Amino acid sequence: IDIKTLRSATGGVTTLDAGYKNTGSCESEITFLDGEKGILRYRGYSIEELAEKADFLEVSYLLIFGELPTAEQLDKFHSDIKKNSVVDDDIRKIVDSFPKFAHPMGVLSSLTSALTAFNPSSVNVDSEADMYNAIVKILGKFPVLVAWTMRKKQGLPLDYGDNSLDYGENILKMMFKQPNQDYHQNKIILNALNKLLILHADHEQNCSTSTVRIVGSSHAGLFASLSAGISALWGPLHGGANQAVLEMLEAIKQDGGDTKKYMAKAKDKTDPFRLMGFGHRVYKNFDPRAKIIKKAADEVLGDLGVKDPILEIAKGLEQEALNDPYFVERKLYPNVDFYSGIIYRAMGIPTDMFTVMFALGRLPGWIAQWREMRLRKEPIGRPRQLYIGKTERSFVFIDKR
Ligand code: ACO
């Protein structure tokens, strides 16, 4: 019996699955994830190998177009991105008009949405060529928006990038170049950025990616869909956890480093506090990204000669959780956000910019998922509900209520 016949025979069959814990929303060829075994692969390549050997732009190409690029393909891709890296000067005025206290994620999502207004040709993209143009545009302009978001907070001039540099080098220079000073690339920071961006680049149908796909399914443009995805990522249960983790670790440090007290709070069901950076909807084993990032945190801090007591607090919490029945029974392990903030901090990135860095890494994944959804001509996303409200009532005039 097909679904249409079933529906009309039963007056509508609907599954109810709050939080979509067991509902697939699409078929996808992009990212493979086995939460029980802790496996993550992009287009069949293991995350461990990509983080070790690949470059972020190569991985972006792989995610979006399905194959690792040849040197020629990568050159063309990068050159098209560079040609599109100018942001309309009026966007600079918008950045200037935000209050200094604005959260960078609010600024980034607004600026991404504003790009739609400044680039109307990127809205109705039906052909593959139109899609490609929209994709290289956003990959060119997004790092500028990220850098401006950070520089605005720091009161630094909003400069453009340097197109003679690699994609990652250019991002760092745009973020960190100080006025009237020479800028020197720091290889350790560059490698750390490359690794973090790759590890964040896609994670199948998470909250922000599902948002991008569902907004895009109404044929709203790519930039509008991405802006919605950025807002979804901002929440502390999702990407916003990286900021929340660092704030939590800092609070524990200020409080004398008493990790046991915070473990008890996290287990207390009358207390809304959760151990940020722990637990995952899909991983019921170690998040493979967290394993790589933990190792990288040790290496990067060591290479930079940074001694951060917060890293020790984080390791202590992890150790306690691994031996605590509450965490063991619920299969709560560190996720991608638990150690990433420690590296961002060592790189000199302010805490409230951490989720923006996550968005920068996730950009190619969101684009790949949006492109796949459009190429597969998926229908508009429109879930049903189980109505539990009042049944039919008659209107009562205001003087009779
Ligand atoms: N600290 C303490 N208890 C927790 C935690 C935590 N971090 N995470 C889950 N639990 C407990 C819940 O209280 C619940 O306990 P119960 O069965 O006794 O009621 C059980 O574990 C299952 O938790 P759910 O909230 O039902 O799991 P869900 O899959 O809906 O949530 C989530 C996953 C949102 C990631 C959750 O683990 C969480 O809030 N973690 C902290 C925030 C975080 O780190 N988010 C980043 C996730 S990674 C990412 O999005 C990039």
C-alpha cells in the first residue's frame, strides 16, 4: 500500500517524534556517521585522515562537489572565490552601526542575510551554474564578514584581505592584522585553524544543517538559508556550547577548581546546569572529533608555549565523567566543543567569537547540504503535528469574557 492510499484510508497517518530522534529527513551522500562506533567520514574519507593531511579548501570542495579536487580544479575554485571576496562597502556601514556589545553571532547572521539584499542575483538559483556562482560568492565574502565581526568588537579598522595568500592564511591575516604593523603568519596557529575548520566542516543532519535544508527547501536563496543556519548554530545546546564550555571552565577555575562540585550540579535533576561540551544526540561513544581536538590542544598549547590551567580542569572533568555511573549509563562523552575553545583561546580568539569560528568551519557543509537538497529537487520541508489544543469553540465578544 502506498503512502497516499494509506493516508486517505486512515484519514492521515502521522508519526510523532519530538526532536526528530528517530526520523530521517533526507537521503544524503555527503557525511557518514556511526554514533555507536564513533566513526565520521566526509564522502567516504575518514575525519582522522582529512584532519591530518588535507587543506580546508580541499575539504570544502570535497564536501560540496563530492570528490577531492585536482590541483587545477582547486586553483580554479580558489581563484573564483578570490574574485568574489569583495563585500559591498555599504555592508561596512551596517557593521559600524551595530552596538559594540552585540554578540558576534547576531552580527554574523544579520550580515549574511544582508548579503542577500546586496546580491539579488544569488537568490533565485535554479541552474548548477547559478548555484556555483552563489557558492563561490559566499565562500569569498563570509571570511570577510567573520573578520569584520571580530574587528568591530576590538575597535580595529575593517580591512579587506590579501588575495595573494592561501584561503586560511588570508582569514588569519584579516582577523589579526594590527594597523601600522607588519603581519607575520604563525604556522602553528595556521595549522591549528586548518584542523579545527576541517573537523567542523560537516556533521550530517544536525540542528543548523537541517535548518539550512528546510529554509532552502522553500527555494529561499543560499545566503538566507545560511543566515538561518547561523542562528540555529548560536544556541548553547548546539554550536554555542563552545563558548559555554570555556565560560564554565573559567567559572570552575574562579571557584577554586572544584570539579566535583560541578559534576554534582550536572547530575542534580533540580538544577538546570549541564556539563557543557558533554553528550551528543548521535554519539553514544567518543565523538571522534573530540579525540583529535584533545590531542591537538596539547600539541598547540605546547608549541605556542601556553600553559593554560583550564586545560587541566577540562581533563580532570573528563576523567571524572568517564568514571561516573551517571555519565557512563547515559553514554555522555566529550563532544567537539569540549576542547576546541581551549585551542581558540590559545590562538588569541575572544570567547564570544568561538561560535563564529564554528560557523566558518561549517560553511562548506551547509553549502554542500543545500546544494544536494536543491539538485535532488527535494520537496518543501513541512512536518505535521499532533493537535492537542481545544476542540471547536464559539467566539465570545470582549465584554463577555
Ligand atoms: N550534563 C548532564 N546531563 C546530561 C548532559 C550534560 N551535558 N547531556 C545529557 N544529559 C542527560 C540528560 O539530563 C538526560 O538524563 P535523563 O535520561 O536522566 O533525563 C540524558 O542525559 C539524555 O539527555 P537528552 O537531553 O535527552 O539528550 P539529547 O540527545 O536530547 O541532547 C545534547 C543532546 C543537547 C547535546 C545534550 O547532551 C546537552 O545538552 N549537552 C550539553 C550541551 C552541548 O555540549 N552541546 C553541544 C553538542 S555538539 C554540537 O552541537 C556541535
